[in-house]
Amino acid sequence: MRQRVNIPLFAALVLVLGVALLAGAVPIGRALSRGLQPSLERKAKEDLAAAPVLLADRNAANADALMMHAKDLAQTPGLAAAVARDDVAAARLRLEEASANLEGDPVLLRSNGSSITGPAVAPDLVQMTGDGSMPVEIRAHEGALRTVSLAPVMEAGEWVGAAGVVVPLDESVAERLAGITRSDVVLIGADGMVSGTTAGAAVTEAVVRATSAPETEVEAEAETDGTPADGSREIRVGEDRHIMATAPLGAVGTAVFVRDLAEELAVLPGIRRAIGMSAAVALLIALILGAVTVALVTRPVRALATVADRFAAGDLSAPVPQSRVREVTQLGQAFETMRDRLADRLAELEAANRELADRQERLAALQAELVQRDRLATSGRLVAELAHEIRNPVANVRNSLELIQRRLTDDPEAREFADMAIDELLRMHELAERMLDLNRPRDASAESCDVAHELNAVATLVGMGSPGLEIDLQTGGDGADNGDLEAAISPEALKQVLLNLLQNAREAMAGANGGAVVIRTESEDGRIRIELSDEGPGVPEDILPRIFDPFFTTKGDVHGVGLGLFVAEGIVRAHGGRLSATNRTDGAGARFTVDLPRYFGAGPEGAPSEGESSDA
């Protein structure tokens, strides 16, 4: 037999401490080192994604300033008169004096669009100015981008020309944008011509290809790596990785912001070295402190182990060693207290065993009593349910018999009412059988009934006893046109549910001298849904969650005991369905919905499987 090697506590603790520190520090350091690069890249992409927003804000502010400058130039004293009399020299002199401190090139145009001074402007901008607008737009001209701002020149209420400013989007604009966004900027026209750039030639060429080429061509030539959710795109220039974000310059160009990921990740080597050195120093310090701490702990622990051995041999008088470590001292005191009280605990344990036996006997008696009480409570609920449900069939039989008395014995309709009375008596018998079958399981999936037939029977039965009640039966969904509405529920169970709901609706509308109840039946996806909507006052929102609780009623002590809806909900749930109640949204009243599985012979499609709740 192989002998087990015993390791001293001191060596074991130092070894465990060192391994634990290494196991914790190395993965943390590697994870931190690996996580820095994605974090820095993500931060760079997020900063770059904000560049188009900064550009949009700058363009908006610049547009307002250029519009003011154009308006000031157009309102220069004497300028309108000089343009009106086509005095070119005077007009140029006035315009040069007014635009001495302006950025960009001043422009002055006649009403027909011809230039008096300054660069040419697109005719549509001149026409917009003549229509009363003051356009500020970015336009392309001879391969370059420029911002054009115009304002109408008016003389005696008549439009005689336009004055404004043309600011080229060149290298100086790109440099200013680069300073704002802390990235290289490339300004590209719609034709692919570069209007201004702060990037190198290789980067600029790659950006132009990535911006103007189709996506598949970009992947092949510019080696793009996709566009992440932050709106930036990664491109490669040789072995270098760059990220870029684009922003439109009106409808004629694009501003591209570019950053070199190598510059963003330049701090990684230094951070990794610092992490490694910090981990090594921390590990060394932790090992030294751990060795000292372990030495202070192991000596009193060894002495305490000796006392424990003597205690195991039956010696209860061995002195407990003391230590300068608080926890070890507390352990020794606890050991001594345990040893002193052990004898008392053994005696108490024997007494507790006797008391436990007595309690076990009392618990068994209490458990039997609780089972008996639960059985009595169940029987009481079934009796109350039966008493509640018998009232409805008795009333229906009474109404049917009263009609039979007023008709001839050979009247077919009278015989039909007699048949209904017999059906109600059979339902009373079924209710009694349910109480006897309390502990007898039943297979709800083996029962079925024709929903349309039961609805017609119940509507006729309830309607003949309520002259002011209108019942509208509607059907829809797959299977309704050919009468295929076979539900996985027994006819008597469905009739009991529908009678409860119709009688509740009738009683809710009693104060309105009758009313209408709409019953809509739909079949879809292996389920049959019956919606019953009344025109009563509805159900207060605060009691809707409790409407199916047993013994909960709003009818008072005389009219109900609060079991009707509880029984109906239990019947529907037992057959794999669901009964719910809401208030109507298309008018006053309540809406009750019965959802049942359809019956397909072998079993109801859509019935809940084993372990699955049907009313989840």
C-alpha cells in the first residue's frame, strides 16, 4: 500500500498562497493586457464616430455666419444702385470695401446670373436668391468643393442682383477640421477628386477608393474590414490599420475622418510592461508577508493539534496554548469551552432525543388532523358548488315546464322544451356524480362536443327566460364555415361554463331593462376561442384580479355565494383551456374569453403537454 506523504502546514500554506497569487495575478494581467487593445480601439472608433456630428454642428454655425455675411454685403450702401445702373467699377469698389475682413471670395452677380466680380455661381442658386431665399450650399466647381452663400440685392423694392461669399473647401479647411476632430481629414468631391486633405498620399488614395468604389470592390482593393455599429470603417494601407468615418458635404461631396490605429495603440507596450512589473512586485511582497503570517499561525495551531489529540484520547484537562494571533486565540478559547461543555451536551442530547420522540408522535397526530381538515374543506367546497349550480338548472326546468303547461301535448315545440327540461335534470345528476368522483381521475382529452350546437342550446335556454335579452351568435376563423367547431370538452361541462357566463351577463344588465350579449366563436391554430361581451357596467379594475377567486362575489349574500366563475374557470382549466375576463374597450360592458383546445379524434391539438401549465 502506497504511503501518503504528509506536508507540513507551514509549507502547505506558503505553497497554496503562492499558487493562488499566481493563478489570480497571471490571468488578470493577461486579461487586462488583452482587454486594453480592444478598449483603446473601441474608444478611438467612438471618438471618430463623433466627428461627423462635430462637422454637422460646424457646418450649421458656418452657414449662419455666411448667411449674415452675404446679407451684410447685399445691404452695403450704394451697392444696389451701382448694380441697378450696371456701374461695374462702382459696384466692385463698394463690394471690396465691405468684404475687406471676410473669409473667402466675395461675389456679385446681375439678376440674369452673369458675374460682376468674383467666381461664377450656379444659375439655380441665383434663381433661388431671386425668389427671396438666401441659400447657403456646398457646390462642386471644376473638381473643387466650395461653400456658396448668396443674398438678394434690392433696389427700390426690385431684385437687381445677388451678393455673397464663396469659401473654397481646400487644405486650410481640412486642417481646421483635423484640429477639431483630432484626426486626418480628406475632402472628396462626388467625382472622386480630392478637394483638400491632411493625410499622406497613400492614406488619401485608400480613402478615396474606399469611399467611391462599390462595397465588393472596396473589400478587394482597399481591404476594408466592415463597418461596425458606431459608423466607422476599418481600412488597411499596406500593413497599417486605419479607421475612417464619413460625413456628407451637401449632395456633392464627402468629408472623411481618418485615424491611424498604430498611433492610438502606441501606449500598449509601456502599459504591459508596467502591469508585468507591478504583478511581479505584488507577488514578491505577498509571498514575504504570507510567509511571516503563516509562521505566526502554524506554531499555535500545532500546539492546539496536540491538545486535540489528548482530547481524543479522553484527556479533558490538557491546557490550551495561547497565541498573539487573535483568531487562533479565539479558536483555542472556543475549543476549551467546547471541551468543558461536552459532558453537559451529551446529557442534554439524551434528554433531547426523548423529547424528539414525543414531538414526533404529536406531529403525526397533527398531520392526520390537518389531512382530515383539508378533506372536510374540499367536501364543503364541492357541496357549496353543487348548491350554487343546482339553482340554475331548477330555474330553467321551471321555465320550460311553465311553457309546456301553456301548450298542447302534441305541439312539437312543447316537446322540444320538455327535452330541454330532461337535459337539465341530467346535468343535475352529473353535478352529483362530480362530487362522488372527486378522487377518480378523468381524461379530459377523451371528451368532445360541438361548440356551435351547445351555444345554440344555451342561448335558446337562457333567452326564453329573459324576454329583454338579445343574444347574437357569430362564428369566424378556420373550420367555422363548415361547422367544424369540435372542442376537447364534454357537452355538459361546456354548457355549465356558458350558462354561468350568460347568467352573470344577464344579471349585470338587469338594471338596464335588458340588453345585448354578443357571443363570437373563432377557431385558429388548433384552438377554439369563445368571446362573450355584454352591455353591463363592466367589472371594476380593482377586483378584476380576484374575480375567479372562490366565494368572491359582488352580488350580495342573497344573489350569490361567489362560486360560479370559480367553478367555470376550474372546468375550463381542467380541460386544457383558459378563462379570462376584461372590460370592453369598444363600449361599456365586460368581455369573458373561453380558450379551449380543438378535438381531432386522437387528442386535442394544442393541449398542454405533461409538466406544462395551460394558463401560463
